[in-house]
Amino acid sequence: MMIPMTADVKVWLATGHTDMRRGFPGLALQVQEVLRRDPMSGHLFVFRGRRGDLLKVIWHDGQGACLFVKRLERGRFLWPSVADGVVTISAGQLGYLLEGIDWRNPQKTWRPSRAG
């Protein structure tokens, strides 16, 4: 993934379903009207379609509008069901989300054994 992530960048998930026919202008309008955020802020705004297999991320990199799209061939993107319409996640959680992994509770493959 080539989305720039600095320490001050936040990742905002737009809860619910989004019309995936929208491009940057339509999604940026949704960021302003629904999320009450500035789409030109440099933060990342993530949207999911109704079927759950398509995700769009928009951000402004200081030079222009950027749109990242990913469709999973198998599985679904796990999505929060929060009433207020917006959730923030970390850059690490975004990485899990884009891989189709449960970003809310990722599991380590190694666990320390008890000292006996």
C-alpha cells in the first residue's frame, strides 16, 4: 500500500454503507456533510460498500486529491456498526483492515509459554 502515513495523520471510517459509484468529489462531500471533517486535511477517510467487499480511501496529499480502491476477491471488510457515523483507527489497524483481517482484535501467532 502506498498511502503516506505520518504520526499526525488520522484514519476515519465512515460507518454504514456508501454508494461506491462515488469518486473523490462525492466522497469528499460526504466527509464534509456527514463526518463533519475537512477532506483536504491530509487525513484518510475510508468508505465501504453495501456488499462489504469494496473499500475506498480518500485523502489530499497537499498536491491533489487521491483515491485508493480495493476489492476483496474472497471475504469481507469488517466494519463497525456505530450510530454516530464515524470511527477513528490507527495506521496499523488500517493495514489489517485492508488485508481483510479483523482489525478490532488481531491475534498474534506466538504466545509465551508459562514459566514452570
